[in-house]
Amino acid sequence: MTTARKRAKKPAGKPTSGLRRPTMTDVAQAAGVSQSTVSMVLNQVSGARLAAETRVRVLDTAQQLGYQLARRVPAGPAAVASTVKQQPVIGYLVDEISTSPHPVVSIDGARDAAWQQGCLLHIAVTRNNAEQEAAAITTLKTLPGLVGFIYSTIFTRGVTVPVSLQNLPLSLPLVLLNCHDAAHSAPAVVPAELAGGHTATEHLISRGHRRIGFINGEPWMEAAKDRLKGYRRALATADLPLDPALVRDGDWMSGSGFDHTLHLMKLAKPPTAIFCANDLMALGALEALKQLGLRVPDDVSVVGYDDQEVSRHTHPPLSTVVLPNYEMGQAAVELLLARRVAGAGLVRRTLTKIEGPLVLRESVAPRRA
């Protein structure tokens, strides 16, 4: 069973009403900063080099949107020790966090959701090492107050759930985050990549573009496959032909965005817009267009994907699709706790897909006649 969550569109600076609580992504979008910046401000991270003006803007925006700050542990060693002993614990396993900002943002979302529900997150980074993973799981199982496991990966992929996490009692539910199991042994939370690719391409089509280049990531990765499917679906929905010459396989790095843009613009009928499957490749595309003497967005429009910090500081600022890591972390915790409460009453294996919004900046304009 597949479900999808969509962020409700709302004017910046107005409180969120209705069923959905505002998230860090909402605050980041309204304040014009990254999710990581919002996390550092709201969680009072010491040593973060942020301008006072940025801190004030984030806090004011969070207050205006009605964002609920996580509860704080009372000060003092004795109080902290007392509180920690009483807290339920969620074991969180992730294969890697040092090579990408995405898993860290997922941890932020899971940690905040857990804390709001009176739980602590105990994180183990396994480096995709089977022995480290087994040792971490064994250790986590000894934690007092353990209420379940989240098993996470740095990029979306199929996994085989470790034997030690299979056939857990109903009191210890397992949720997969950014990965899925072919055996359907546990519910999974993943990004809605196909929807993201469709959203980016559809936006360019809505601005009159008919020849849209697509610079993808490594084609063996699920994210690349699904973003390409979204691109193709948007073209088909608009009755636009797919030109294979407009589709290029990159490697997620800015250099491939640069090189492929140069080749795309040398075509007899070059694109009037380029959709890059991540922001780093879009950065390379912007540089290539500048080298060619073309203006963005007057001559060529560009859209990225991920909404990394760099997308706010390009020239012009980059329109991009959010990769909703924070909301995915939140959803994993919410699903785990819901399954624990429901017990045997919640037996269906679900795949929850979280959609990210399109952040409109200044890199897209209507196609020139």
C-alpha cells in the first residue's frame, strides 16, 4: 500500500492551520535559509557561525508559523540523569553520515519527532560494515526503555534486513528509512522521487518551455531512475515528445553538470530550459551557461533538486525541489510509535512516500518567443 504526503502551500509568515503541524522545512522556506541552519538555530547548537540577523529571522519565522520547539531537559546533572533514565529510546541505525548532508537532516527530523513524543534517539553509524552493524544492534537491544528500531541508509535503495532485526516482538517495531525491503518485512519511508522529477519538469513546461534538457545522476541509483521517470511522465502528460539527445547521465557532481550543459547547448536545437537532478550539477550548468555568454533565466532556465544551501547563493538563486529528509525522519518515528501502540492491530506493510515542494527562486523565466 502506497501513501504520499504533500506539504500544504501557504504564504510565508502566516501560521499554519488545519491538520498539519509546521516543520523545519516550512520555517526554512519562509525564512529563506537551509534546513540545517534552522536546525542549528532552533536547537541552540553551540559554536554555529550564524549571523545574529539570521538567528532572529529564523526565530521570528518559527514563531509566526506556530512551530513547536522541542521540550528541553531540565538543567543540572542530577535532573538530566533523572530525565534520561525515564525516557523511552529508539534505536537508529544508519550506514553513513559524513559524505552527504541528507542523512544528518533525516536524523534531525527523527530526533525532534522522538523528543516531542517523550523519546530519545540513540544513533549508531555502521559504515556499511556487517560486523559493526551486528554489534550495534546487539548493544541497542540492551538499552533500558528500547521501544523500536529505525534502519536507515544514506541513499535510497533496496536492503536485506539484518537477521537480528527480523521477527522482532510487536513491542519492538522496525521501520525502514530511505530504504525498502523486497521481502516486505517492515514498513518503509522513502522520498517521492518520481513526483519530484515530475514537479520540476511540469514547472518548466508551465512557463512555456518545450525543449527541456535533463542532466541526471548515476543511472544505477533509484533516485536517478525515478527522477527520470518523473521527467518523462511530465513530458508525456503535456504531449511533448521525448528527445533522447536532451537526456544526459551525470554523476551528481558539478563538473558533470558543466560538461553536459556545454554539450546540450551545442545541439542543433538546444534546450531553452535544463532540469538537473541535483543542485551541484545545476551549479555546474549555471557556470557553463555563463561561459557560453548566456543569461539565466533570460536565455535558459535552470531547475535543481535537493534544496542544498548552495542553491540560495548561486547567481541567480536556484529554483529547486526539496528532498524532504527532515519530514522523512519525522514520519519514520511517527510510524514506529503508531505501530507500537497498535500492536497486532496494524499488520499491513506500507510504503510511505514523502513529497517535497518546489522552491521558486530566480532561475526560471517564461520561454522567450
